[in-house]
Amino acid sequence: MTEEQKQALEEHPMREIRIEKVTINIGCGEGGEKLEKALKLLEKLTNQKPVVTKTHRRTTFGMAKGRPIGAKVTLRKQKAYEFLKKAFEAIENRLPASVFDEFGNFSFGIKEYIDIPGMKFDPEIGIFGMDVCVTLERPGYRVKRKRIKRKIGKKHLIKKEEAIEWVKKTFGVEIV
């Protein structure tokens, strides 16, 4: 492929990378008061109603199936971009390259919610950390999500290097 062909491919509107969703997860390890505080924090942080996550099967730690162990919330579209800007500030706009997977998705942790700009310590909640998982997509990925699962061409998949460049350009994050 010539250099001109590569450049034309990159400028094509169907090659544009965008955020499909941002999932914020707080693992509590147990239900009860700790879980209630995590739910309250996620609602305060995102202005959306969080969902309780439960165990899928009996764990080696002896927790039975269906027990509540955490809370999560999924952000899409503009809310996802706005939250990510704040989340990157909480980690000082630096990400290691190892947080990206082969399909360009990435995850990182925030040690304490008070690191996020605009969040103040709430003694009723305490201190919680969270995981932020970002799923990227290109236009046309809905084909993959339909009931009849169809495949997407290899050239249309997002590669790790493309995702790293996109994050650098879009959010100004330094990749270490």
C-alpha cells in the first residue's frame, strides 16, 4: 500500500475512532453499608443511577452465587467524554502503554475519588477507588452487535497503536 493510499484510508469518515462507552466500577467485596456508600458515590460522580454487580458463580473465597459485590455505571456519548477528561486529570494525564489491549480498549484505576477535579471528601462516604474501562469503536460496529453476529473486516478493527495515538490527540494524555 502506498503512502497516499494509507493517508486516504485514515481520512475516511468510517475510520474515525470514537468512544462507545466508559464503565466505572467500584468493587466492594461485600454487600451492606460499604456497597450503599459506593452506589451513593457513583451517583454523585456521574448523575446516573448505578447498578449493583453480583457474583456469577461460587468463588474460591466462599461467596455464593448472586451475592452483591460492587457497583458500576456506564456512560455514553458526551457524558463519557466529560468524565474521561476529569479522570485523566486525576491520574495526571499519564497512562502506561500496557493498559491498552489488542483491540484498542483500555482501563486504568483511580486510587481515591478525591483525586478527581471538583470532588471533595465526604465523611459519609469515606474513601473509595475505582476502575475506569473505556471501549472504543468505529462507525459500522453496530453490525457486530446485532442479533446475527457478523464479522468486521481486519482493516476496520482498532489496533493498539491507533488507540494510543487517538488518546494522545483527543485528550492530550502522555503515554509512558
